[in-house]
Amino acid sequence: MTAHKLEKIFLTLSAAMLVAFLLALFYSAYGMGMHLPGREGMVVPGEVRDTPPFDSPGVHEIGPDRYEVVMVGFAWAFQPSEVRVPAGSEVTFIATTTDVIHGVHIEGTRVNFMLIPGQIARVTYTFSEPGEHLIICHEYCGAGHHLMYGTVIVEPREEG
Ligand code: CUA
């Protein structure tokens, strides 16, 4: 086989691969509904602390048994580091990071997401049973990674 022929084969192969990858990309983007967050899901990483709602992190009651936790992750802590809600609360976490990628896993629940610079994560979970859950960072984020944790305290409902 001449070098020219080989070159032709390589070119054809790489063109075919390119098409295959593009098709896979379109499939995941449209077929599976994956996409980058829209404008409302973005935040300028350097301006997190000045951008609502992240200018007032904490636990906010937004309705009967409904709470919103505005959370900022940074090396190496979560703010707020303690979330206290009554049992049965539906809690929506709205979170981002001011620096590098961090992870959020709430032990004993299926809450598990990443904090990616520039993006706002939004996850809702109902804490039915009283108890305590550790919030841990599960993305290696530097020397203090293992110190980056918080707590969700689900308080027993007062019997009326
Ligand atoms: Cu934050 Cu690991």
C-alpha cells in the first residue's frame, strides 16, 4: 500500500469519527435533554458574594414546610455550615462555589451534586425523618478537603 493510500484511509477514518462524536453530542444534548444551564443558572464566580441570592446565604422559610437553603461553598467550608429544619420539610438547595469545584453529598439521602464555578446548582429534597445528616464535600478540592463539611439537623415536629 502506498503512503498516499494510507493517508486517505486515515483521513476517512478521522472524518467518520468526527461525525460520530458530533452525532453523540447532538443525541445527548437533544435526545437526552442535557444542556448547559441557562442564564438564570449562571453566576460570575468572582461576584458570587455580591450576587443575589448568594449575598445572603442561609436557611430561608419560603412557605409552609418549605425552605430554601442558599449555600456557598468555598475552600474549605460550606456557608451555612448548619441547616436546621423541622421534619417533613421540603428543602431546596441553591448553591454555588466562589473558587474551585466542590461536591455536596448529604449522608443518608440521595442528595449528591457538584458545585462548579460559574454555575448554580438547584436540588430539592424532603427530609421526612428527624435526625442528623453530614454534608460532605466529595470532590477533592485541596489541602482542607477533608475538613469541608456541614450538618443538616432535622428536628422532630412539635406535637400540637
Ligand atoms: Cu470542597 Cu473537597
